[in-house]
Amino acid sequence: MTTEPLKVGVLGYRFMGKAHANALARLPMFFPEAPAVERHTLVGRDEAALADAADRFGFAHTATDWEAAIDEVDVFYNLGPNHVHAEPSIAALESGVPVLCEKPLAPTVEEAAAMRDAAAATGVTAGTAFNYRFVPAIRHAKRLIDEGELGEVRQVRGRYLQDWLVDPEAPWAWRMDADMAGSGALGDLGAHTIDLVNFLVGDEAGGIERVSGQLTTFVDERPVYDDDGSVDEYRDVTVDDAYSAQVAYESGATGSFEASRVAEGHKNDHTIAVHGTEGSVRFSLERLNELEVIRGGNRGYETVLVTDETDPYGDRWWPPGHVIGWEHTFVHESYEFLSAVAEGNSFEPSFADGYDVQTVLAAIERSDERGEWVAVE
Ligand code: SOE
């Protein structure tokens, strides 16, 4: 019996569209048992740019109307700006179409709650695209923590630094607008950190109970440029350029997190560390094939090359030591998501996981506004 390929519809054709389309294209070669997929419809607003992207990314059809596209496909990837996450994702789920939605799940807790509830009510597979959960080193760290190798978790640290907004003349974009994005470095980068620490230590340390946060905007308005490169207007920046937060876990563990878009010299520098009573792990996205580990009574860090025996996806790619990169996380993510879809299973990170992150983001904003520690609600 042959099964028809799953028709995938993708909303968004820029950075994330490219990353996910590449993942879909790689799947049959490296994960032959993955469900067959057809890159069916690419959805966007600008017809010319859309047609060009569809051509390059291997999509047979384009649509400027997401509602019509959802009717035509079996699976929907929502990679649009944050303010277009909720409505199309909920509509897809209500039509029985599984959804993988980019992070943060929504600009507000209310929208994220509606998305979580739609996933629960329909029982249709829904995932939040926290791709860094699919880095082999992160999987390895999770296994070590779950097996008790670090003992009791005491401290968690997460830092995500970028520098693309150092220049005050860097162009305005939707990511700088609170209505469209929700928040800035906090939601865009901090969401990854919070999801990763939830994934890594959530079972051990429980949830994040209280937070003390600070958000800062260094550049209040940014230019919008004409096609000829001259400044058309200046638009307000209504989100943070950087945030930091102290957090308290249910277990008594503590954490400190920060992210920035104005950290000169850091392009995509995401680091996570966990310290327990018997060991530590630390991870840097810039060295994603490695995990540094202290365990078993040792006092110093040992570097584990994750392309060796510890990599759950290692046999799919290259011989040990032949490193993988950022784009592979999207392939692993699509493999797990589409396998869950084909089997009618749930997927993690789920919409509920995306919602949990959103409650921490909101608490950090609330704490900043009030100037005091607040509970995560
Ligand atoms: C922002 O620059 C960004 O593209 C994020 O939106 C992604 O989630 C992150 O993985 C890389 O940086």
C-alpha cells in the first residue's frame, strides 16, 4: 500500500521559511523512514517575492490567502511574524490540520492560551518550533540531568547575545513593534533560553515560580528606508533591545537569564549552563557539536564530542567527528514533528510548552513594569 505524501503548507518565506524548506528537502535523503512530504503551498503577501521563493524552495503552489491554503494542505507550518501566529494556527487546528508554529508562540499570553486550548480541544498535533531542543548536545545534557548525573539542580544560567541592532541606523522591522512581536530580545531570544531550561531542568527543578526582570530599549526609533536607500521616516521602537532576569524555581534552585540584540561582537551566541550538587553541564551554540560536562566526582570540565556515540541522530549524518550545524536542528525538528503527525501523536515542544514560556516572558515584563519580584501566573 502506498501512502500519499503529506502536503505541507508554509506561511512565511524569508529566514525561517528558508530554514524549514531546507529541512523538508533534506528529510527523504537522511531520514528515509520519515513520512513522505510534498512542499505544496507557500503563503505570503508579496506575489513576486513569493513566486521567486516558491521556485527556489521547491513549492509547487503559492497563495496570498492563508485560509484558502489551509484547505489545500495536510500540515501547516506557521512561520509568519508573531502577530499572525494565533488566528491561522487555530483555524488550521480546527480544520484538523496539524500545525508547527514558530516561536514565541504569540505576542501575548492570551493568544498563546487560545492556541494551547485549541490544540487541547481538537487533539490535533501542534508544536512550537523551539529548534534548539533538537541540538544533539542539548539532548545529551537532558539525558545526563534526567539520569541524576548532576545531582540536585542548584543553578541555571542562560544567555543569548546578538549584535544586529548595535547600529542606531539599522532598519526598523516588525520585530521592533510590540503589537506585532510582543517583546524584543526577550520574546525573540529569551523565549529560546526559557524553553531550553524548561526542557532541561523542568522535571528536576519544577517550574519557574518567581522572576525579577529588567527590559531596556537603547534606541527609541529606527529608520525605514526607501528602495533607493534614503530614509523615508523614523518609526518608534516599542520593544526591548535587551533583558535580564533572575528567577526562582519551585525546588529552590535559582537561575539568571539575559538576551541582547545590541551586544557588539556576538552574532548568535546562545549559552546555557546547569550546576547541580554533583556536576555541571555547559553548552554554547557556537560550538554546538560539543557539551562540556563535570560528573562522577571529577572537578574539571570534560568536553564530550556529541558527534560520537551520544548523538541520537548521529547515524543519519556523517561519520563521528564530521560536524553538523544550525540547519540540522530544523531537520531533526521536522523529522520528529512529521513522524508525530503521521502517527497521530502529540509532539514536544507542544503549544502548551510554548504557552508556559509565554507566562514567564509576561512575568518578566510585569516585574520590569512594577520594579519588583513577581509570581509567574
Ligand atoms: C533573530 O535574529 C533570530 O533569527 C531568531 O528569531 C531565531 O529564533 C534565532 O534562532 C536566531 O535569531
